[in-house]
Amino acid sequence: MRAVVQRVSYGRVLVDGEITGRIGHGLMVLLGVGKEDNEADADYIADKIIKLRIFPDREGKMNLSLLDVNGEILIVSQFTLFGDCRKGRRPSYSESADLLRAEELYRYAIGIFEKSGLTVETGVFQAMMDVEICNKGPVTLLLDSKKQF
């Protein structure tokens, strides 16, 4: 499972002009599911994101987690995180999970975030979305559950 995590001042997702998710201070997460991923990958990614110390403390040092700052989280499915651009001009998505498995693990991950007590907003799985954020910092991190060791 792969995630692009961005610290934001605000974020929102629109589908057909309708807002489907909106947050203030917190994290925007683009979440991709690979064909080899399982629940353990989702557990790892969610736990890592929830506990990442990327918010500033009183001295301005990135030392606080989403839980510490009572931040919100906006999660958007993003199969293109598994796009392979090494050959040709068109990305290959052969490493992305099939649609049913991707949605299952995406929803499983959302459940983990919700159990943490955080405010969780989402996009719409498999929809064409407009995603708006204000990246604070900017702070952007890449996570991959297969690169945890």
C-alpha cells in the first residue's frame, strides 16, 4: 500500500461539483492499493500516518502527531500511485490491485482511521474528483508498506 501524505491547512474533494469531503487543519492522504497488499499493509500505513510526528511543537520542531494536534484527515483513493512509468510514455498499472480488492482495502483502512477517534473525510472511490488542498509547510511524505524494513 502506498500513501502520499500532505500536512494541510485545509482540504476538500468535489465530485460533479458536490463536496464529498472537507477538512481543516490535518492531513491529506492519497492512498493506493497494490495487488500484493492485504490487511497488514493497511494496518501499517494507517498506524504510521496516525502517529507521524510532522506537526510543529511550541518550538517549531516537527514533533507532534495528528492525534496530538487533534487534526482531521481526508483520504482519497489513488490507484495511479502504482503507475509504472519506466517503459514508454503511458503508465502501466499492472501492480495496482483489482477494483474489488482495492475498494475493500481502502474501506478497511478508512475504518482504522475512524477507530482512532479522528475526524475522517473521504473522496468517492473510483470517481473523477477535484481535490483542493493548502499544503502547510509544505510537508509531503511518501509511505510504502512494502518498504517498512
